[in-house]
Amino acid sequence: MNILLSIFWISAGLIVYTYFLYPLILKMMTWKREHNTRYSVGKDLPRVSIIFSVYNEGKVLQRKLENLSALDYPHDKIEVVIGSDGSSDETNQILENSLLTDLRYKILEKRRGKSAVLNELVTLANGDILVFTDANTMFQTDAVKKLVQHFADTSIGGVCGNLKLSADGLPKEEVGEPWYWLYENSIKKMESDFYTIAGASGGIYAIQKKLFFPVPVHKAIVDDFLIPLQVVKNGYRVIYEPLARAFEQSTGSVFSEFKRKVRIGASNFSTISEYRALLHPKKGFISFALWSHKIIRWCVPFLILLFFISCSILSSYSTFYTIIFFGGLLFLCFGFLGFIGELFHIPTGIFGLPYYFIAMNSALFVGFIRFLRGKQKSTWDVIR
């Protein structure tokens, strides 16, 4: 009985902690505290290299190039370096026919994976600042300036921008993934205000080139998580700049998002060994943030299972646990109604959030199984 009680309260407590108490603790830690000092952007701007890997991005690449050409940044101080990773659609033709000033690209006939492509592109980059992005992420015109202004502070090695998601590519919020991103960005802001963030948004972040270290290519990793942590590991801060805005069209479907989250989940577990030194408590805040924001969060699928198993057994001994158990079942029912809504193209409404929560944690569980089996490759198909 005592073991069941311990399992129930520990599992429930950790779930509540990672999603609710950790943000609340951050809120108290950062009360009236803000590190993101904004520096004036003068004429002496650093040279910037915008870097991204593409695979069969013909549907969005032309728009991406047009978006980059409209950036409010001196054209003689910015370059775009793109690697086509074995694309078989019109991606390569778009690159070859582009009129974008100072565009350099490398076309790889055989797929090598995003990590290998990024490693090679960085060696080709001439900028002092590397801005990483994705083909389907559209920058606000002043986004790069908002990112690079912070590098006037020599303690800052990286800056993450504000990625906003919407079903139609416009900066408006809806239930589901965009709401989750609002929640995540609020946590990034508080982590940044206190000291440093734990990971970045792959669609828009920048680091000092001298702080880039080649990322592993022999296994699947989350590059936009590992690269900023490499910066932190070397004694620099990585901060969040909410005014460096970028917009990305979500898949608009939890069905479609599930496959991507499985791949990210498997890669997350595979990436842990690359930054395990930062998990030691002696590392201070970054260790606290990684455990609270990432590691425990990735354990939630297993904590949910322990919660329901222990609660179902305890419910036969106590009315309190019976109420908690049926409350949990009601939450699952809400998620199922969200699933039915998407299945039949009916607006999910309030059921969208429990549906998204359950689906993404299920994807994380499947990702963990794939990680254990060594089935996650470093290459993947584009999901749009």
C-alpha cells in the first residue's frame, strides 16, 4: 500500500511540477528581473550567415528566398547558405535559378541527414554570426537585427527568436500546437530573464560562429537543442528575444504532427548523452532547467501510466482516489472527443488541448520505443 501511495504521489507530483510548478517557480525567480537588455543597432553590424538544410522543399523554398531577400539588413553583410540534401523535387532548380544576392548553395546527390549538411554549410559560411532557420519559417523583416543586437554583450553566445505558429501561416493563435508554442515561449522568456534557455526554436536562432562545434552524424539528434547547449557548455548564455519574430505554418492536423513528434521524441532521447555533463547539479541553473523543463517532461508518458495504474488500485480503498481516477478518465474522454472531431473535420474547441496533450505524449512514448530499438534515422521526410 505504501509503495502504491508513493508511486501515485511521485508520478502525479512530477507531472504537475514540470507543467505548472516549474513555470511558477520561474515566475517568482524572475519577478521584476529582465536580462534581455536591448542594445542599439548601429552601422557596425556583424556579418551574418543564414544557414539551413532542405530536402524536397519545392513548395515553400521560393517563398523563403523572397522572404530572406526582403530582410532589413545590409546586403553586403548578409549571406544565405543552403544545402540541398538529396532533393528529388524542384528544390534544386529553384536554387539554381534564384536571383537572391549572395546566395550560396550546395547540392548533394545522396542524402546525408540534416546534421551532416549543417556541419558542412558552417565551414562554407563567412559570417561571424550564424542564423539557423528552416525552409518553411518566414522572418519578420527586422528579425535578424533583433537577434544580432544582443551579441554586443560578450557573455551572450546565442539568441533564440520568437516562433509563432498558425494553421494558415499568419500570426494568430488557435487551440492545439500554437497554444503550446505560446506556453513554451513564455517559459523560454523566463529562463532567459534569469540566466539562459535550455534549447532553441529551430526556425529562428543565432549563435557566434566561433562557438559552433560539429554535431554528431552517426545518430539522430535534435540539432536546435544540442547546438545552443554546446554554447552554454562553453560558458556563454543563450537568451530569448521575443521581438525577433518568425512565422511558420503548422500542419493544422494532430495526425500529421504525430509522426514528426515521434521522430523528435526518439531524437531527444538519443541527444541526452551529448550534454549529460550539464545535468549535474553543480552546473547550477542550466541543470535545473534541463531536468525541470526537458528530462522530466519527456518522462511524462511513463508517469501517466504509473499514475493510472496506481490510482486504479488505490480507488478500491478510498473515495478520494476513485474521484481522481475518474477525473483522469474524463480528461482522456475529452482527448478522445478531440480525436473524433479531427477525424470528422469538426472544430475540436475545448477538447483540442487535451487531445493535443495526449497525442504528443503518446508520440513521445512511441519515440522512446524507437530510440530503444535504434530505429530512428538521421534523415526524415518533410511533413507539411
